[in-house]
Amino acid sequence: MSLTLYFLRHGQTECSRNNSFCGSIDSELTLEGLEMAKAFADAYSSTPWTAIFCSPMRRTVATGKPLCEAIGMEAQLRDGLKEINYGEWEGKTPEIISRDYHDDYIRWSADPAWNAPTGGEMGVTIAFRALQVIEEIKQNYSSGNILVVSHKATIRIILCSLLGIDVGRFRFRLGCPVGSVSPVEFTSHGPLLKALADRTHLNEHLRNLPGT
């Protein structure tokens, strides 16, 4: 049996609904976000899980909670799975950031791997800390299904790193809407992306909510 990591983005928050940057802000799930978490648990509780790893932010812990309760497994919290710190951009929309931090925003948009949001984190920094968690998982679990509950930018940066995609392109190569899951199987030929941003476990209403 091979090792498969399921990268689950947290459910909807007010920030994701309003398309504002939310990294270090410890936001809660909306009611619809809680529904997304429950829908994932309902669809995946029969999957034989080996372990659950989770960012310690409230929105990710709440997303993993229904499955944890359903299967009687405790999530292992790792700071390395936290979202990018957006610094002075936290809670602001792209339109406001482009106006108030224009030069920084242009540089970050061109290459977020090596340019940070004003006072925030570079993509390569996130890759370094997040991949340490992935390496820990691979060292401790040679096979089985592992759930990794994390955030939009962090998941896309991990996937880019695993799949050989330039981290500087993470915002433009891979989608990762709220409540989506992207399983990666570690085969003898390396990481294999089995599905990208799958949301078939969500009903039509939840899939069509506005936001990111």
C-alpha cells in the first residue's frame, strides 16, 4: 500500500467570502464553512485514515473536527502548515492593496516566491516550513491515507514543490477553492496528483458560493 496525502483547504470564512487576504488573522468558519467541514466528514469518514495533520488556526481545526470526531482520531497540529503571513495586507482586498502598496503588490504578483507581501512571508519561506511537515509525515508513515488540513496559498505552494512547478507560479497554476481536497499519492516514480481541488463532496449550493 502506498502513502497518499489528502490536502484539504478549510471551509468558507468571511475573508474568503469577501476575497480579502487572510493569513495570520485567526478567523472562524462561517455557517457555510461549517457545512463544508461536515460534508467532507460525511463523504470521507469511511476512508481508512492513518493520521490527521492540521494547521493550528481556528478555521483549519474546525474544518478537520467533524472527521476527527467521526472516526475518533485526534489531529496533530503543526505550525508549518499555517497560511502565508500577509503582513500589512491582512484583512485587505487586492484592490486596496494595489492602491496603498502598489510597488510591493506588483513585485509580489510577478514572483511571490522571492517577494513578500509588505511585512509578510516569501513563498520560499512557506515552502521550507511546510515541506518539513511533509517530510516528517513521510518519515513516520510509509503507507496509508493522511489528511493534511491547511490553507489556500500553503497547499498550492506544497503542491508546486512536490510536482516540480516553480513556486513563484503558485497563484496562477493551481486552483484551491474553499472546502476542496487534492490527494497526492507517493509512488515509486514520485508524487502523483490524483485530483486537483475536488469538491464533489459538497452540494451544489456550497460549491457555488461567492468568494475564493
